Amino acid sequence: MSAQTPSNSKRAKSRKQRLAQRAKLDRELREGVSKSVSKGNRCGHDPKAMRFCDSAIKRGRSSKTYKPHHQLIQVMASYVREAGLYGTRLKTWGFMNRSGCRRNSARREAMVAVIQYLLGKDFQLETRRCGRREGDYIVAPYAKLIARGISKSDEWQGTHEISPWRVRHVIQDFEACGYITRTKQQRRKKESGRWLPGPRMITFTKRFFLELGGKALLGRVMAAGKEKSEQIKEQFAGSVEHVSRYFMADKVIAPYQRNLVSRPPPDPYSVYAQ
């Protein structure tokens, strides 16, 4: 028998690695969702014990300045929970199936968890964006980071993790319903020649708040956003340049890209909210 050529040996080795990786994923799936598979689903979902992400709504409890704003975010999170449990809110999303029937419980569970996580961790009232300003850049979440954060929450600990695919599905459905808009993906070229893609930043539209809580909720959100904008202007001492730069959305990066982009020196007016 002739000896294998280097190309054939590499091909056989890569095939063995793929088979071993596939076997490992199958084994983890069997061990992690054995109870759920017996009930007829593979995502760890139980219709009688739906997992949301209420624990993400914790920020601002110790802050006296933004306490009313935090209470407003808590109200929105409770409305999203009602939309997932009873279907009385966000009806465009709840009945967007071709058959016109209500969304199944697995989709509703994922929707509530994703939106509650975004509201609790990254939502900014002054811009309605999901991204935190850090210097000249906006640090925005992406599907894998959202899925990882939800899976580490109290409600999801010890159960099957939510997949990035379910997170992307929720975001795409919300964009199709007109609840959110997303910026175009920005790519930057590093000195090594490698292209660095950035996340698509999410911004909630007025339609989302109208279907979530009507004109009353939209009015509260607009008023809170205006109040917060005035506070930001006071923090920048009326500097038009710094205020305009704060509200711009031209440089969006992911959290893991903080050390990969060129950062400007500290700004003496860099006192951002949150």
C-alpha cells in the first residue's frame, strides 16, 4: 500500500477533527436537554415555566439622579413580559405568522428575554439606542453577546442556554415589524491588513413604544429622554462640539474591540451618563 500524500493526510486529519467536534456537540446536546427532548423540543423550553430576563433590570437602583428613569425602564420591561405571557401588547409581532395564529411559547420566551436584556443593559433613553458611549466610540451588543448575557442570568442558570440564532430571529422579526432600526455594519482595516467588522446598533422606534404602552408610554419616554439630554448638555458645560459628538452614531464597536481600535486621549469633558 502506498503512503498517503501530505494533502491526503491533512484532509483526513481535518475530517477526523470535524467528526470529533460534531460528536462533542451531539453529546453536549443530549446531556443538556435530555429533559426537554422528552417533552418534544430541543431548546430547553418548558411552556409551563417560561424563562425571561427580569434580573437584567437592575441598573440604577442606587442612583438618586436617574431613579425615575430606572422606574420607567422597569415599567417597559413589565409590559414586554405581559406581551410574552398574554399577547395583549406588541400585536404586530405576536400575530405575524402566515396563518395569523399567535406566536408559540418558545418564540415568546426568546422575545421577552432578549428585549428585557437590551432594556436593562444597553438601552439609552436620550437616544433610544442600545449602545453606550465611550469616548469617540459607541459600544453596542451583538447576538452572541446578548445570548451569553441571557444564559448567565438568574432565570437561565442551570438550564439550556439560549442560542445566538434565537436572538437573531427576534431582532430580525422586530426589524420587520418596524419596532427597531439597525445601522449599517461598519468595517475598519487594521494595520495588519485584517478587516474588523463592527456590530449593527439597534435603535427602538416610536412604533415599538406605541404598541407596547400606547401614547402614554411614548410620552413618558420622550419626556425622560428630553430631560436626560438636558442633563448631558449641562455635564458638557454647553460645549456644542462635545454634545453633538455624544449624539452621533458614526463609530460603533463591539465590547471585545475596545483594545483593537485606536483610542483618543482622555477627554476632560468625558463625563457621560449611566
